[in-house]
Amino acid sequence: MRARFGKDKVAIYGPSWGSVLGILYAARFQEKVSVYIGTGQIGDWPASERLCCEFTLAEAERRGDKRALKQLRALGPPPHSVEKMMVQRQWFTRYVGFLRGTSSWKFFRIMLGGPESSIFDLLNILRGVRFSTNTMWDEVSRLNLMKLAPALQMPVFFFIGRHDRVVDPRASAAYFDMLTAPQKEFVRFEDSAHEPAAEEPAKFHALMANKVRPVALGAASHAGSGEAAGSRS
């Protein structure tokens, strides 16, 4: 991307698993990144899994769902194998879902709406997601960015869905609070879960255009250092 657009630095947007890759890249190659934006932001992944499991169990208790309670209690506390994780995901998806501000069908249409993909890719995408999860879960679910990347040298934005139960917002907030960066801002999306860009696109696009882009352009042209106070909204 740097070569294609003739830029020394680029902005990185990391959603979900991309929030791990984006943070680690930004920490390692700080001279190439003007600004980092994360949604579904992972921090201490084991802590997030504990919070998500506690939510799912509490929701099953609230609903008096005996079948779910039996299965969820049998899992025990995290860390979970991929098979146990999928049981927990099955129940939380049934209760609240990955998305709140849009339907899954609309989300997939957005994801597959570009010229490089089509609806016919959906089956292979789902197969790929499952293959990657099965292969990588035991390793990646133990990652803790609070230890691996406690500081970044560029401005940071976390755009977090209040109703996210894939990555618990409290874990995202905990990482934000301890993260050292020249500038940082935490923005909640009140009607979103795990995909704010698709669930509240007008707000997301406005923030990217009016808040993130000016910061990215400034960071790309002026080197800075030191820590500034973060803000939340």
C-alpha cells in the first residue's frame, strides 16, 4: 500500500482478529503507520473470553434455559478448547448475535459487495474461517496485547460496539486505559456489537473522514513523541 500510493506511512484499520495483527504490525513498524484504528479490539484475550463466557452463562440463567445451562456449566471456566469455545459461541449467537445494528444477511452483502468478491464466495469464506479457527485457536486465544504491545508511537482510535460479546468491551477499554500513545481516543457505538462499520456506517464513516483522516495526515507529515491524555466518548 505504501508503494502503491507513494506514501511513507499508511493508516491501519484492524477489526476483530485484524485488531491483533494491526496492533502488532504498528508496534513493530511504527515508522510505516500514521494512525491505528481498532474495532472489536482485542487486548487481554483470555480476560475477554472469561467476560464473554460469564455473560453467556448469566443470560442463560436469566432466560431459565436449562439445556444451555447444562452445556455451559459443563464447559468449566476458560481457557477453552476450540470445541468448547464453539459451544459458548453457539449460545451467545442464539441469544444476542454477532451483530445488533444490522442483519447478518446485510452484513454479508456488504462484505461481498466489492468488485473483488461475490455472494458465491460465502461458502468458502465460512469454510476458511472455521479452518483458521480450528488451527489457530489454542495459540491465539492466549494472546495478551497488554504485554505484547503496551505502547504505540502513533495516534490510536478504538471504535467499540457497546453490545459486543465476541470481544467484551470491558476488555477493550482496559487495554485502551493502559496503552501508551501520543494521542488516543475511545468511541462507543451505542447500537453496535462486533462490527460497528457495518452496523452504524454513517457514524463510522463520519468519524473516519472528520476525525481520523486529519490526524493521520498530520501524523504522516509531523513526527511526534510522548504521551498525551486519552479521551472517551
